[in-house]
Amino acid sequence: MLMYLIVVAVVAASLFLMIDFGVRAATLFRAQQEVRQLEYEINRQLLIQEKLRARLQYVQSDTYIEEMAHTRLKWTRPNETLVVVVNPPAAEAAIREESTAPAVTTSSEMNDLPAFMPPWMHWWWLFFKSSPPEIF
């Protein structure tokens, strides 16, 4: 009878230890997954920080100032001529009437254009009647 009592106690203790080990293993697994997730997020944020620092350095450079002066403010250097492409609605209607080709830009396509476009994009629309390809 004592032998059965010892066997039951050993089985009960073993069962308790196995369940406790399983719970601890599951907790450790979840913690490791969370560590991996946080490491991924840290690396992603470091990459964003690196890009932002590069952008900040570029924005503080003379190249950026010159680019903004040319594109947004439409400033020119001495002896340069500013050319602005303008698509008046009357000229667009005349072109549509003269041309039977399907490549004519409609007014709805022109409404899809962003409010601010750099000058090179006006030229792109003038020649290709589509958005420029996405490079990045």
C-alpha cells in the first residue's frame, strides 16, 4: 500500500512538473516571438531614421535650395530663360477636334494631375500623355 502511495505521489509530482514545464516553454516561446518582433521594429525605425537624416542633410544643402528655387519659385540664373508649359482649355479643345488619334489627353486626365508639378513633368505630359514611370 505504501508503494502505491509513493507511485501516485511521484506520478502527481511528474504531472505537475510537466504541466509547469509546458507553461514555461509556451511563455518563453511567446517572449522570443515578441523579441523578434521588437527587433524587426527597431531595425525598421533605424532605417527610417537613417533616411530622415539623409533627407535632412539634403534639405540643408545648397543643392536643395537651388532645386526649390528652380522648381517651386521659378527662379532662373542670369542668362537663363524660363519656359513654362501651359495647357489652356481652348487650345486643348482645338487639339482634340483636329486630332482623331486616341492619345489625346482629356480634361478628366488633366484633372488627375497633381496641383503642383515640376516643370519636367509638364513636358512629360505634353509629349507622352501619361504619368512618368515610378523608379523607386
